[in-house]
Amino acid sequence: MTERGELNRTTWCWEISQGEGRISLQPVLLPDHCQGLDAISNCLPSGSYSTFRTYRFTYVLLLGDHLRRLESSAKLSGKDISLDDNALRQGLRLAIAEIARLEGRPIELRMRLTLDLEEQPGRVIISAEALRTPGEAVYVAGVRVVTSRVHRHLPAAKLTAFIQTANEERQSLPADAFEAIMIDEEGRLKEGLSSNFFAVWEGSLWTAGEGVLPGVTRSLVLESARRLGIETRLEAVKLEQVAEIQEAFITSSSRGVVPVVKIDDALVGEGKPGKTTRLISAEFQRLIDEKLEPI
């Protein structure tokens, strides 16, 4: 067993502790094989979670929205828990500072807050790893995705129980598949294993309006479309309509807007990132610059 918060320089994990008006971090003891955020989540008690990245080391996007999603996911699971936002922000600042000390310099991070719903309901755990983002080629050339029949038990809840299911599905994906898009019984493309899915069809932006996780990044993409005057349809396209759509992309907090140029074996549009995707990506970046906030 290793005290992940002190000795491991790949991933870190702490429990937020509050006592006598003071916030502190307690290293979480984990098996040595728990490397990476998903592996850590699988070693922790079941709970709700939210993942986000840092910008300029100590800035984040819409942290309050992430905290509310922790609460709403818990409520959907039958646990009505209210979080102390100030305590969590202070805990995150301590974690970022401690990682900078351990690394000898500040680094950009991919961070995850897990709200324990099993062993000690209400306990919050911070885990973090060095941020890794896709290379430029992914955004220039686009990616291939494949469809999957996997689905979430509670689509609107972000729960750690789904992480293992998603990881097992990823193990079966073709080598050239960047992501798997989950489809329902009617063949509608709903969302990725760890992303939201959008299509551009008949001049409008299409994305499932129900039965999907209400992603924080997704909300910024929808706001970007509104700013650009692009009509949005909160409807999922069907697999049989893929040959007709002009563009597609997926979104997540760490990857941003990733163009999709192939779904299964069908080319999307001309098989290259399209104009609307580029416009939304640029507007999304402007929104990031506007909405960044210090932790």
C-alpha cells in the first residue's frame, strides 16, 4: 500500500478533512495498482464525481456547476447531500499547491472530485493527475468514433459505478477508435463513454436533449452555438441518418471540441472537420477566456 498523496508522482489522492474551522488534506491509502483517475475511482467507495482541468495552474471553468452536479447526481441516487463550496475550493487550492511542491513546479492538472455515497456519505475525495490533451493532429484531421450499445443506468447522474463499464468497453474498441458513442434501442446516438456528441445537419446543431449526462462543457458548446446564431435541436440523430449529416464532434472538459470525421465505417460529410465545428470551437475558446475563475 502506498500513501498516494505523498509518494506517487503520477497520480495523487486526498480526502478533504475539516476540523476546528480548518481545512486539511489527508492522503488516501490505495493499492499500488491504482494509477490514473479511473483506477483510483475504481478503488474508492461508490459515489458521484466530476472531472475538470486546470488552466494557468490555479484557474478552472464553472467550478460551481461541477459541485452542483455532484449534488444532483447524489440526489438521483437517493442521497440528498449539500456541499460546502468554500471548503472544497480551499481543499483544491491545497492540493494544487502540494502537487506543485512535490513536482518542484506548478503543472496543469486533470482533477476529479468524488462524493462518497457508500461508506461515509458526504465525504469528498480529491484525485489528480498531470493533464494530457490530444495532439494538434486530432483537431486538424478529426477522429473516428464507433457506436456502442453500452448505456448508463441513470443517464443524468455521473456515478463512479459506470467508470468500470466504460473502461471495459474501451478495451474492446478498434485501435483507431478515439471514442465510443452510445446508442439506444432506437439507434439514436446519445453520448460518448466520457464525452457529449453533436452533429451538424440541415444547418442546425443536433444533440440529444434527454437520456444523456448534462455535461458542463456541453453547456458551453450550446452557449457558443447561441452566440453564433446557430439553431440548436435537442434531438439525437439516428444511426441511419449518419450518412446525411454534414459534421460531427464530441466534447469533454479535458479535450474540448474534437471533430469527428468517421462514425463506424461511414464518413461524416467530406471526411474532414467542417466550418461549423471550427466556428464553435473558436467561440468555445473565447468563452473559456471569459469564464475562467480562480479556484
